Amino acid sequence: MDIQTWTFILVGITFTLYIGIAIWARAGSTSEFYVAGGGVHPVANGMATAADWMSAASFISMAGIISFVGYDGAVYLMGWTGGYVLLALCLAPYLRKFGKFTVPDFIGERYYSKTARMVAVFCAIFVSFTYVAGQMRGVGVVFSRFLEVDINLGIIIGMCIVFFYAVLGGMKGITYTQVAQFCVLIFAFLVPAVFTSIMMTGNVFPQVGMGSTITGSEVYLLDKLDGLTTELGFTPYTDGSKSMVDVFFICAALMVGTAGLPHVIIRFFTVPRVKDARISAGWALLFISFLYTTAPAVAAFARVNMIETINGPDSLGVAAADAPSWYKNWESTGLVGWEDKNGDGKMFYSGDDRNEMDINRDIIVLASPELASLPNWVVALLAAGGLAAALSTAAGLLLVISTSISHDLLKKGIKPNMTDKQELLAARVAAAVAIVGAGYLGINPPGFVAQVVAFAFGLAAASFFPAIILGIFYKKMNKEGAIAGMVSGVVFTTAYIVYFKFINPTASTPDNWWFGISPEGIGTLGMCVNFIVSIAVNKVTAEVPQDVQDMVESIRYPKGAGEAHDH
């Protein structure tokens, strides 16, 4: 069977599974819609958290970045993984002890202020919409290639699927759907990686294969890759070109951004006990490591295969008529292209003026089975995995937007007399509206997938993280300090990103960046601004009420069930 037929079969089976789970696990109350009733098993929650966290950026785009920029791409691996450890140790158990539905709920109660809650609602919606744009774009990329439809139509199909199980099932439906999506995405990522590793190096484990010699040769894979890239005018694959300052700031922004992402934090409200929050965090880290340790190997294998199939064994290029099949398959999507600059009729890929190829880095993972000439069913399996990764995170983000509007903006703000039934209806309507907005951002994205996601992490780092950390560990932090800090952090970070990415992108060079910090890393500086403003304002304003200080003391000792509730 051809790739498209296999894709229809595998994607059809997985979508049917997701919808079936959503119907089985549909939410009947606000508690089930917001936190799945607080009764999810730690292992299941670990799988759901892993699926929620491993987005289209992790599945589709991260290996693509590493493949194109080499060593510098490792900052995404370090930042995202380190951030999850930070979240598990410093935030998850304490927020679970607090026992609320949402992050704005925590901010509002901890800082005894409706204004603080509204600022947090704005930040949650802003961060989530920025992040979800990347997910919907990832869905469109997969559909456009493997179902051979327009990329915008692919986004609309993805919107319809997410609409069904997010609006119907809420967190309960999303949680059990994400367990299935984790199994699909991790199997889909590992199978082609293992096959390619065996073919290229003879090693079953891709992580080992990346550091091994090529089959039938004494040349190490990474040495060959360094030789190919330098010969073609690229920087050496295993050397970094970013300044250490920028690497540090990007890594820190991704770390604290991970710890401040509302759709990941909310997952720890779904387990029965505080102890289970820690256990599920550990399981999630294990499950995440399966993909994160494999991604660099996938990137290296794909890079070698891509260069060799385009430039040919003699590195002189291949005739357009003999273009590799993967290029022909992807050409129709508009994500790869060729311009015959020297008129010789041959395609050539390089890092200098000789380059004739335009290759979008988001295709690398999805094209990797074709690059390695793997069977069609493996190619289709990867498509199903990419969709699972994008849809699982999109659903979690849309739920954050939905709950922020229905619970924090309406129930806790504008309309406090809402019944449970009215709040549930409002949550579903908000989710539907959010899906339409997410689809629009997917069709008109502000950058490639991982870049958009990096901005979301920076905004989360600059807004939520300081307010949550100070809220847990500094009982004397008052509402005035927290509000001023969140506003200043998110305004500063947004202004920096908007200026260098949209208003004056030509000026986005290390020479023009503040202290050499790129827009992807500015969230760390935004976080510092947040901390400084919070503490400065706190020193010159009223003290925190004693009952709030006592509440913070109780949070810091995470004992007891702390069931999610609304009071």
C-alpha cells in the first residue's frame, strides 16, 4: 500500500480511539471538566503529563532544530528537561496541596485579590494562545503532507477533532485521551529511529548508534557529519556558534517557562493525593526521556541522509529528474523548494552561496523515514504520532483557556452566582471559541513551530513563575508586589519579542540584542524584572494579612489529601 492509504488507516484508527475515549470519559460536572474529578492514577497521569508536555515542538520541531543547527539545538533539550525537574520538585506538590482548579485560582487566592486573578487570567490566555499556535501549525504540516490536503484545511480538520474531545470530555476526557496519545506518539517516534539506527550503524538503540561507526566503515557518524557540514559551508555540527550568555538565557527561559506553563501545572491537580503528584511527576519524566534521549540521534541520522540524497554520493548534486522520492513527496506542501541558480539542472544543498535548496526545518522528523527509505507503514505511523503530539498539547492548552474564562473570569469575577451547570456550559462555549482562535493562529503563525513555542515559554517564565515561587516560599509577598511583577515581566518580554520579530526583524542580530540575549531567551530577563519589581513594590506597600501567611505556611508542608475543591 502507498503512504497515503497507510496514513488514512493509522490516523483513522487513532482518531476513532480518541473520540471513543472522549465519549466514554465525558465530564458530568465542573470538577470532572476541570481536574478529572481528582482521581487519576499516578502512572496514567504521568503518561498524560508526558503527552501534554511533549508537543508538536518536541515531536516535530526539536529534532529539526538540532538537525539544522547541531550543538546549539541542545539548549532545547536541556531547558525543557531541566524545567520539568524544577516543576516536579519546587511546584507540583505545593500546588496540589493548595487544591485549586487553575493557576489563576492559586494566584487569586494566594494574593487575596481579584485584580491579581484577572492579571493571571490574561497571562494564562496569552501564553496558551501563543503556544497553541505552534500546535495547530504542526497539525497542518502533518495533514498537508500525508493526507495531501492544503495545510489550512489540515488545521481545520485538527480543530474539529480537538473540539470533539476537549469540549465534550474536559479534563477527564483529555486525560484518558492523552494516555492513548502518549502510547501512539512514543511508539511512532521510536520505531523509525530504531530502524534507521540499525540500517546506518547496526545498533538497536539510536542513542548508542549516534555515537557509533557507520556500518561497513571505521568512520564515526558524528565525524562524518562534521566533515559533510564543514565541506558544504555550514558550521561544524558538534560545535556551538551561540554565545554562552545567550545559551544560558534561552536554557533558563525554557526551564522556568516549563515550570510556569499553566497546562502542565494543572495536570497535578488531577491526582488524589499530594504524594501522587510527586510520583506522577517522576513517571512523566521517565516517559519523556524516551523521546528526548532519542531526538538527537534522529536529528543526526536525518541530516546525513538529507545531505547525501540531495547532493549525491560524490557531493556534486543530483539531476532534478533524479530528485530523491522524499523531496518529490514534500515538494507539493511548499515546505521544500529548489532554485537552479547555476543552470546545470542539478540540485545542490550547502550553507553558502552555492545553496539552491529551501528546506523547512519542521519537516525533518516527519521526513526521516523517507530519508532512510523505510517502509510506507513506518512513514504513516510517524504521521499518526505527530498528530497525537500536537493534538494532546493543544487540548491541554485549550482547557486552560476555557477554565480561565469560565471559572476565573466569570465564576470568580463577573458572575459569582453561576450554577455548576451554567459554569460547565460556559467552559464548553469558551473551549469552542478558543479552538477557533487557535485555528486562526495556526493558519497565520508568527514563526516556525519550535520558535513560537519558545516565545510561549519565555512569556510563562516572565509572568507566572515568580508569582508562584514567591507565593509558595515567601509568605510576606503581597498582592501589590505580585501584580506589579507579573504586569512588568510580561509587558517587557512581549515588547522585546514583538520589536525584534515583527516590528524590526532585520535588526534581530546579536549586535543589537540587549546583552546579546536573543528573543527566545529574553523571558529569563523578563523573569528577573518580575522578581525585582515584585520585591521592590512589596517593600513599600501593605503587609500580607495573617490568615494568608498561615495558609502559605500550610502549603509549604505538603501533607494530607488536599482534594481539589472550590470554596
